[in-house]
Amino acid sequence: MLIIQRVLLLNHLHLFNRVEGTDNGILRINR
């Protein structure tokens, strides 16, 4: 369970960095 949680967190951070300053609005809505 912890491993899955960690992977999800890393994925979230990666996506956030990927669309940094581009789809900020979409990320905010998703959050």
C-alpha cells in the first residue's frame, strides 16, 4: 500500500512539474 501511495505521489509531482505555468487552472480544478 505504501509503495502504491508513493508512486501516486511521484506521478502527481511529475504531472505538476510537466504542466507548470500552463494548465495551472486545470490542475487547480482537479485538486
